[in-house]
Amino acid sequence: MLFGTIEVLPARTGSDEGTRGTVVNHRMREVTELVAGEGTWDAGMVDEVRSLFDSLAPEWTATRDHPDRNFPLADALNRGGVEGRTAVELGAGTCISSRVLNGRFERLVAIDLSSEMLTHAVDAAPPMVCADASCLPLADGAVDVLVLQNMFLFPAEVSRCLAADGSLVWVNSRGSETPIHLSTTAVVASLDSVTGSAWHAVTSMVGEATWAVVRRT
Ligand SMILES: C[S@@+](CC[C@H](N)C(=O)[O-])C[C@H]1O[C@@H](n2cnc3c(N)ncnc32)[C@H](O)[C@@H]1O
């Protein structure tokens, strides 16, 4: 059930990532929906996901770090009115996003489950922590801005770690074609359902990418 509200901003043009093919039956899509919907996340899934991204790590930056890659995230930060002193990127991968996150916050930390992803991080990477986003080594309310690009939504941990006026920045770089994808409605519904309170999203598109900035009402 959706208690929260969604404000849709005009779409912007942008270049597309180019990789095509339907992903509706992609295993990572299935895991995304299980995590955000039913809260399913067990040891087998941890091993499966970590192994997959460890194996993809050596070619991750070379195949994704193109000049337009961070346009959707930058647009979300700007038009979504995202401000704060402490930011954490969850599922940061090789920290390609740090190219637009660096310098915007007093403190920036990147977290990922895959040590191989962090080992292959770009030179601009912020301090990195290898940890599971289902059980974060962060104090309650410690984070002003949580950035999740193509990453699973663990709604209880997002809610626990975000400051009362904090922002969740959700980006799917290939929109609904992204394997790890949730619609803005699904993100708000997941947070509403787990926290029992209403969340508000501002959402838009840049080319094929979708983004949402989500806050408590
Ligand atoms: C599709 S990749 C996206 C990487 C990066 N955000 C990007 O857009 O280039 C998903 C990332 O989330 C990480 N991840 C998956 N489950 C995680 C978890 N439970 N905790 C932390 N990181 C996780 C993976 O290891 C992988 O690096």
C-alpha cells in the first residue's frame, strides 16, 4: 500500500548506456524484488550476489565509466534539492559515482559487499568499507544522504541510518531495463510498508535513466 506521495519533474534528454535486452527474468531483478518486497536476504543470496559482482569487478569500470554515466545522479542531486554533510553510497561498486559525489559533502563513504569491486575502485574513490547493506556499521540517523545507484533497497536499514530529514537518492541508470530496478512507486511503497510512515518522492528521467529523491514526509 502506498501512503506517500510522488512528484514527477519533467524528463531531460541524455545519452543511453546502449546495452539492450529484456531483463524482466534476470535473477538480479528477482533478488531486488525479494529484498525490497518481502525482506528476503539469506546467506545463500549473500554468497550468490557477492560471487557475481566479484567476478564482474575487473571489467566494471572499463565498461561503464563513460563521460555521461553520472548525468542522472548529478541531475537527481541538483533538481532533487539534495543537501547534507554526511553521505554514504551503498553498493558503490568501483565508485564511478564518486566523480560527482566528491566535494559535495563534508564526509563521503562508499560501501560495497564485494571486496573485488572495491579493490578495482577508480582513483577518485572516497574512503571505502566492505559491508552488507542489510546490516550497516552505521549509527541510527547518522547519514544525511544515502545514494543507491543500481543497488538493492534494504528499507529498514535505509530508514534506520537516515537522519530524520535525510534523503535517499535512488538511480536506475538504464531505467526499467536495469537488472536491479525498482519503480519510484515501489521504492516509496517499500519504505512506507516497512516503516509504517509516509515517504515523499521527487522523481524524473534523464534519457533512459530514472531517479528518485525520497524523504520522510
Ligand atoms: C549493479 S552494481 C552497481 C554498482 C555501482 N553502484 C554502479 O552503478 O556502477 C551493484 C553493486 O551493489 C553491491 N551490492 C549488492 N548487494 C549488496 C549489499 N547487500 N551490500 C552492499 N553492497 C551490495 C554489489 O557488490 C555491486 O557492486
